[in-house]
Amino acid sequence: MKRREFIKSSLVAGAAAAVPSLRAGAADDKPVSVAREFYELRLYHLRRGPMTKRFDDYCRDAAIPASNRMGVGPIGAFSVMLGPDSPAMYVLIPHKSAESFATFTERLRSDADYQKAGAEFINAPPADPPYVRVESSLLVAFEGCPKVEVPAATAAKKARIFELRTYESHSKKASNKKIEMFNQAEIGIFRRVGLTPVFFGETLIGTRLPNLTYMLTFEDMADRDKKWGAFGADEEWQKLRTKPGYTDPEIVSNISNVLLRPASYSQI
């Protein structure tokens, strides 16, 4: 077996093993299919000036159209509004399967239209690189939110902002408990008080493991403050967060968040 095929097969098998594709049915204990997306979350570190425009041109004219031709999307592209490392761009790439993720780069490279439209970015010389550095994480969607949910404001082309939050835990067992907390109750409370999810994902490959990451969307900062205030005051949430086994000291060691603006060409 060729080395490239071996690596691809190993990656797919590893990701599949990390995510049960079947779960027991509540009524008859028979297996029930669970369709959960995989997400690649990229963070591009850029420099101010021509580099940012070239990145936008590449995403808008080359990467996103090529991804969509392969059935990958919707693609989210976001600039940092409040947070470290500005200028920087986050790119969210949803995949229907681990196989799609594993073959994504190879399929892009074989797309002639992609190569032509993105030539300036793809073939940038060492003296004028396409980006400073890029980081990438692979996540799998939660059972309680198995697919990306595109905000209504996206199709309506209305103003919107996004909050990307990462919860780190001291152990895998603790992280699994926090994921359970979201799946069983917390996501439902979010929706009831008006917090609008875009995705929830458990990080399979990345930094600062174990952790989970999720994204919410708001009209603006005032809308964000109002909805987080409603969540914090919610009686059901107050009971849940003090339930033994679900308290922050037991299962969450660090929380970080970044506020983002969508690029004009973002599909989320």
C-alpha cells in the first residue's frame, strides 16, 4: 500500500473509531444511525496589508467555490473582532464524513479551476508568503447539534457577529461529562433563552486537548449581552450548573472565547 493511501486510511479509521456511528435506541435497544458532521477549523495568521486582500480573494474566488463543487460546505470565514492574533481569519469547513476530511486537500489540488483561480495565493514565493502560519483542528459534531446551523441572517445578508468558545478539561473523562451536559440539557436551555448555535464540536485532533468548541451567533454586541444575561439568570441553568458532576470545578479547567465578524463571502 502506498504511503499516502496508508496515512489516509489510518486517519479515516482513527476518526471513525473515535465517534460511534451507532447508538442504542431508547425503545427497543436496536442500533440507530447517528449522522454527525466533522469540522475542520482553521486559523490563518496574517499580516496587515496585501496579505489580507490576497487571502480574501483566494477564499472567495478559489477555495470556497472548489469546496462547494466537491459537496463540502457551507464554508464559514470570519475575521477576529475581539481577541488575540489580529489580523487572523478563522475558516470553518464542514464535512459529511471522515473520508471527506481525509481526501479534501488532495481533491482541491486536482481541481484545475481551483488552481487557476487561486494561483496567486497557492504559488506565493517565500519572500511574500500567503500567510504567516495556519493552525488546524478536527472536530466531530455533538449528538445534540449534529450539523452546522446556518443563521437566518446569513441568507438575508443581515449584520451578525459570532462568538467562538473553547472549554478545556483536565481529563478526557471530564470533557466527556461536559459534552454530556450540553447534549442532555444545556443546548436546550441555550435555544430556549434565545442563544443561537452554529455548531458544537468535540476536538479530536488539535491543541490543548481535551477540549470542545462551539459557536453562537448574535445580531450585535447588545443582542449578545442580552441573551447571555437571560441564560445566566435562567432557573433551569442555575440548577444544572450546581448539579454534582456538572459543576465547573469538576469538569472545566479553562474557557476562552473570541468574537468574530463574517467575511462578506462567508456562507455562514
